[in-house]
Amino acid sequence: MHCHIAKARAFVLFFLGIFLSVISHADQLVAATSDWHPYAMETDNGVLEGISVDILREIASRTQHEVDISLMTPKRLHLQFSASKIDINFADTAAWNQTVNSPEFVFSEPYTTVSEYIYFLQNHYIEVKEPNDLRGKVVGINRGYYYAEFDDLFTQDVIRRTEAQSNEHLLTLLSKNRVQAAFFDDVLFNTLLSQSGFERDLFKRGKRLTNLSLALKFRVEKKHLLKGVNEAIADMKADGSIDKIINRYLSR
């Protein structure tokens, strides 16, 4: 009798040890991105939500990873990521990185696309076919954002760049003609319009700048997670989960 009990205990302890080993080796991930409506934002109650936030949480649930999520300024985000204090920038794209083939990071498969355009006041519209068409103008962008096509012109002050403190600030600058053009993605711009009370016909959308694939940017030390994450993204696309999340925010 005692022998059977001892064996049973040993059996239980063996599998308990395996279970605890799996738990102890589970990846504890730190993820962050910048405030970006409606992709990542904080409610008045301090709750983080948004398209990219909800997609990340669903990916974490499917891959059984624990993820600590936060929002920070683009500058701090870059510094924290480079210092390995952040494992994932969960709303990023290769076009926003000056070095695409970097030893520091790897990208997941994209989970959605983002199109960025030049926006103007309706009565100050400028036909832009190439960046140089904005020569001598003041262009507003979000602080810390990078646009490769315009970088040299900004650096040489051929086009003057004004960095806004927030998305709302950038829209205000454009509405008051403090900048002659502003760069927004179309989803963000439409969200800001619905929240601001500005009439849509006050503004006019111009040249499309980018059609970007939005993905998770991992520190290279975490690249072993990509297979599982990419499988989760593929499954979420196939079962409609990503579309449901996106539509939930666009329909607000």
C-alpha cells in the first residue's frame, strides 16, 4: 500500500515538475508603442485599447505569452527598444525605420496595412507629384516619425518640418494654417475628424505617401517567437478575428 502511494506521489511530482518548468520558461514580454488613435490609446479610466493593442492581446492569448503593454513617446520608445528594455514594438513597419536590415530587430508577418497621405486645407491645396513640390512649405508630422522620401529635404531645410506633440495637435496646426500640409494615415485622420468636430470639407486629401504593412517588431533576442506569432496572425486573418477588431473601432 505504501509503495503504491509513494509511486503515485512520485508520478504527481514528476508531472508537476514538468508543468512548473514550462511555466518558468514562458516568455515574459514587454511590449510598447506610441499613442496612435485608433491603434493604441489610453481611455480616461487608464485602460489601454485600440486596434493594435487588441490584436497583440489576442496573439498573446493564442501563443500563451504574458505581455506587459505600455504607451510612450516615439523618442522614448526608440531609446527603450535600442536599450533592450522593450521586447516588442507592436505597431511598427519597416518604412518607419532608417535601417531596415538591422541586427537589432526582426519583423513579424503584417497583421494589417496603413495608408498615409498628405492632407491640406481645402482652400490651400497643393498638387504634389514629388516631394520637391512642397519646397519652401511648412509640413507637419508627428514627433519622432520618419519619412525616408522626405528626410533629405527636411534635413536640408528645403521643406520646413514642424513636429507636433500629438495627433490632435497636428490636426489643430493644419486647421489654423500653421502648417501648409500634414502627414496622416487615413484611418487616424478620419478618427480625429469624428472626435474634433471639424467639418470634413475643410480639408482635402492629396498624394498617398505610403501603403504600409503594420507588424510586430521584435528585439532580435526574441526572434525564436516569430514562428508561433506568425502562425497566430495567419489564423486570425483566416478566421476573421483581425477584421472584427478593426471594424469594432472603425464603427465607433
